[in-house]
Amino acid sequence: MKINPFVTPLPAPLQQDGEKKSGISGGFEFADLLTDALYKVNQEQLKSAEAAKGLVSGNIEDLHQVMLVSEKAKLSLHLSVQVTNKLIDAYREISRMQI
């Protein structure tokens, strides 16, 4: 029985070889930072799925390592959800401001 993962891989990060986009501060753009962060969260989720698959198939016998990888993925996902909620709240607050 094949179980399809819920998480699909995101495209590779936009920044390559330490390139920086020019902006006001001369650093990375905010959208690129968010994209890279979501890419890392996705990689953690994929590692967790592989560890669970390895545990079920018998390739990995150390339950503690699987649980550590799983909790790390869970925490990174919860953090990204909370950051997204804060960004949406900030957007709503800015949109309610009178000019």
C-alpha cells in the first residue's frame, strides 16, 4: 500500500551562490526570506516522513531519533503557521489605518 505524502516539495530557493538582490537595505528581499524559510520547513517535513517510513519498514530501529526528527518538523511547522498568522494580523491592522 502506497501512502502519498501531504507535503509537496517547494521549488529551490531563489537565491543562488550568495547573490543578493538590491533593495533598500541592500540585503535579501522579504519575499525571498519567507520562501527560503518555507522551503526549509518543507525539507523538515520530508525528513520526518522519511524517518517514519524507515521506522515502519524496519530500516531505522532508534525510535528516539525518529521522534526527534518528527518533533523538529512539527515545531517548525507550528512556528511558520504562527508567523503567517502574525503577518496576516499586521496586514489587516495596516489596512484598517486611516490615511
